[in-house]
Amino acid sequence: MAQTMAEHLIEQGIERGKAQGIKQGETQAKQEVILKMIRLRFDSVPESVTSQITQIRSHSRLDALVENVLTAQTLDEIDLQNRDG
């Protein structure tokens, strides 16, 4: 049975929505892991740090932050600025 153009467009929209939802979920999970790592390593997370981390959407930037948290000796050593895109 052939799909109508409207059905096809609806299906495409649903698939795009699913993909976007998955990516947002992955981003949020990475952000939460970073915040938990900071909390475990430095006992607390200042609201300004939480705000900065939750604004980052780049997965490569979030991955770099995981490494920064693991190697930083102080909270100030964690490079939260998005200098590398």
C-alpha cells in the first residue's frame, strides 16, 4: 500500500524528533556525569559551574571536560570555556 505524501512527511518528522530526542538525552547524560564527577572530586558544584556545563551542547566539548575533571587538581583548573568549539 502506497504512502501518501502527508503520511511520508509525518513519518519523517517523527523520525527526526526521535533522533533529536536521543541526542538531547545523550547530551544531558554527559552533563550529569560531569557534574557528578565534579561533586565527587571537589565535594560541591557551584551554581555558576552547573549553569556553564548545562549550556554546553557539543559532545566533543563534554568529552574533553570529562578528561579535564579527571586531571584537574582544583575546580579552577577545569576549563569550562568553549575555546575549541
